[in-house]
Amino acid sequence: MTPLHPFAAVAAGAIMGLAALTAPNSGSAPQTDAWPPCSKACVVAAATALVAVGDVAAEAKLHMITHPGRYGLSEPPKGERFAVLDGRLVRVHTETMQIRSVLRPITQILD
């Protein structure tokens, strides 16, 4: 058997290190079975709700996201937060509650 080249070990270590750095944080993965799916009324409301960039959302209607990674998101920009509004995932300004972007419809609250 031919011995490995010394750089092969370095390359393998670098690849493993990159894989560890880019792996998703699975330390506290949520149990999706515990969350009930959105009801038919919830889906219909989400499909008919008008959510537009620039609108100011009532804070009582927002569900603020505490774990963006559960939705496949990174941390929001400084001074903004992700939230759920009328069945849509949105990004809002923290102080004014103005909608900065409408990301996508969602059927479950994951946090």
C-alpha cells in the first residue's frame, strides 16, 4: 500500500474543519411533531391577507421570531427582527414595526 502524501492529511483536515464550521446548529433542534400544522382557516387567511412592504404592523398581530435558524434564516440586520404576520414571514424595523420585506408564507410557528 502506498503511503499518503503529507499534504493529503492537511487537505483532509481542512475539509473536515470547513464541514464543521458550515454544519447547521443541531444542538437544540425543535421537535416538529409537537407543533400542529396550520388549519385550513389559517391557510386561507394567509393566502388572502394583504401584507406589503412599507406597511406598519400592529404589534399585537406580530409573532416575533426568537430562533431565525428554525425558519432557515440568519440573524436579521441591526435594528430589525423577523416576525410572522398574517401567515407570512416578514422582516420589520424594531422600533417602528414598519415592514421592510415580505419573505414567504408559512404554515407553522416554529418558536
